[in-house]
Amino acid sequence: MVREELGETEADRLRAENAALRARVEALERALSGRSDGRAPGAADDAAARRLLDGAASPRVLDGAAPQGAQNGAAPEAGGDVASEWLPTAVPAVVYWRPDGTVTRWNDAAERVFGWSASEAIGRRLAELVAADPVSAQAVRAFNFDRLENRFTTATSEARTKEGRALVCRWSYAVLRDERDEVSEIAAIVDDASDRRRREQTAHGRYQMLLQLLDNARSNIFIKDAAGRYVFANRTHAQAMQRHIVEIIGRDEFEASILEPEVSEMLVTKEREVISGGKVMQFEEVVPIGGVRHHFFTVKFPIHDERGEPIGLGGIVTEITTLRRTEAERAALQEEIIAAQQAALRELSTPLIPLADRVVAMPLVGAIDGARAELIMETLLAGISSQSAHTAILDITGVRAVDTLVANALTRTARAAQLLGTRVVLTGVRPEVAQTLVTLGVDLAGITTLSTLQSGIAYALRHAGR
């Protein structure tokens, strides 16, 4: 009986300890999940999470004794706060080394992974530090991308920390070249892939971070497979299609779009061209939506697998309707301004001045071409008609040169004025102008010519009563 009671007591104690341990683990998972979701915990939450981490890393054994190192507060791993490594915004481990293996850069996160400080690591060979040479010389030669393409490739290798703990590391690396196109360094982002749960947590955190970045972009961003079915769409694209994101995934453009079928066909035809051509395409397109023309700046590009084969298409579409409308309004306003300026210039170039009752004068300045000659005649005849003028003075003192065109324009204008019963007086005839008119054989019959505008005004006033 006593033996059975003791057994039940022992079982109860073990069940209680297991329950407490499960509660601790669940609390730890909630704390870490909160961090991975991007929430900023307060100081109390941070301290509680660290206590939970310490408890989870150093669990109490059945006989109540703590593992060696836990009693004196030693960290469970070299490198300090483990939780901060799981934050999606945490800086990853970054390592640079030369082709001969000499380390040139080693950040704090690399110290947390491998235990070596930057001062200890820089200048030493990478293989001595981590017991691994993750990128072979052949792999370096095979990495033949321009630096500005920002390409990465990956390698997985076993490694060891400073304390000798075994790791499995994932190296996402790029080969950097100098101005002579020779390899200068290998740069890698290093992830500890040993712990499956940590690996999943890191991947999930980074996925959430990228998803937040894409969802807050004001451009429509999406990815389709080779058959044209959506495999990803950001929030902006889903809102433009008036659907929840989950309603788009797995559907093609005709099934998911709110556009007219012919418009969807136009978009799909362009996407097929991008995939078949294998090149990035940038273009502007006008898409009618609800009877309104919308303007978009579109970038569509093929997505390739590791062998370079196209497996899908990505798109970044930015609406620029407001920009184009603003530009059109600005252009229309500019045209109005130009038209107003031209009208003002026409008025200035053909000023008609009333001098006295039924006497008008038009002083001409500058060069006269065919268009201006027509304007001179039009303005003068309109002024004669509106003023009922009996005398019109054309002053050519400011005309730069008199040639056949100018002479013909003046005589035609004078003849037209005479048909309205108006006497025409041509003033400002300088000696060289008179010689030119004679040489050209211009017929000035019926046109009074005087040397100055003043004499022309006096002449007009003398004959005002006649």
C-alpha cells in the first residue's frame, strides 16, 4: 500500500513537472512568435522572453540539479541573446574572404554563429576558423555574373564553432571582381542550418518581412507560373482586382481579372512574349477599366530555374494615370500660353494706331515674311473698316530690308485699301529703299510716298476735310 502511494506521488510529481515544462515551452514559443511577427516587445516582455529562453536552454533535470554552467548564469550558447538572432530584421552573419581564404570582413552576427570575434577572425584563413572551405575554386570560376546584377548562389557545408561545436551552414555567396575583372573577394551571408526549428523560424520571419515590404508597395506586384496562373500577388494587386489575395492564387488572368476578356488577352499576349523572349520588358500601356483609360508603367520579366529555363513570369505594374493627366493638362495650358503669346506678338507686330478722326497709322518694325504680310493686310483692312478711315499711313521706317516680297506685300495692301475708298500713304521711304523699289519695278501708282512719319501725319491731317 505504501509502495503504491509512493508511486502515485512520484507520478503526480512527474506529471506536474511535465505540465510546467510544457507551459514554459508554450510561453517561449509565443514570445518568439511575437518577435518574428515584427512586434516590438516592451522591456518586461524582453526580460520575460530572455528568462524563458534561459529556462528552455537549461531545463531542470529530474533530481533538481541544474546543468553545469547554468548555476552561475552562463549563457546557453556563445554569442549572447539567442532570441535576437530569430528576429526577421536581425542583421545576418556576413563574411568576406579573398581567393586565398584570408578573411577580410566578419560582422557581429558571424561572431554569434561561430564564436570568433572580428579581431580574431580577420586576417586568418576561413578554413582555420570554421573547419570548412564552402566555396571551391571551381565554383568561384563558375560564378560569372556582373556585380551590378546582384546575383547570389548557395552552398551548404559542415562547419565548427570556436568551441568545436558542429554546424551545418548555408552560404549564400557572390563573387566580387575588381576593375580588371579579376576575383577580389567572396562575400557570403551565412545561416546556421543545423537546427530545423530555428531554420524554419528564420525562413518564416524573412518571408513575413518580405511580405510586409511587398504589401506596402504602391505598385502591383505578382508572379505567375509558366501556364499563366498566379502563384503570388501583393495586397495592392489584389485590391486592384477587387479580390482577396487567396482568391487570385491558382487562377489565370481570365479567371481572376475584372477586365474585359479582350483586355486580358492583350495582357496575356504580352506576358507570353516576355517568357518566350527571355528578357525583361519595360513599357507603358493604356488599359480601359470601367470605361476609363488608365495608364501604367509596366515591368515584366521571366523567372528562371537554376538551369536558366523559364518557369514563370514576374510583374511590377505602377499606375501613372494621374501623372499622365497632369502632363496633358500642363501641355494644354502651355499651348494656351503659347497661343496667347503669339496673339500678343501679332498685335505688337501689326499695331494699328488711330491718329485723328478717320485717320489711322500702322508703323512696321523688323522683318516681313509671307505670314506677317498677310497679317498686315488683314489688320489694316479690319481697322479701316471699323474706323471708317479715309487715310491709312503705312510707316516702313523700321523695316530692315525691302525686297520683292515686302514690296509686293505693301502694294497689295495699298490696292486692297484703295478698294475700300481709303487713301494710302507710305512713309519712311529712305533713299536706299526708293532705289530698291525702282530697281524692282514696283508700281506705286495711287500711293503717296513720303520720307518720314511726321510728314505723313501732316499730310493726312491736311487732307482730313477733303
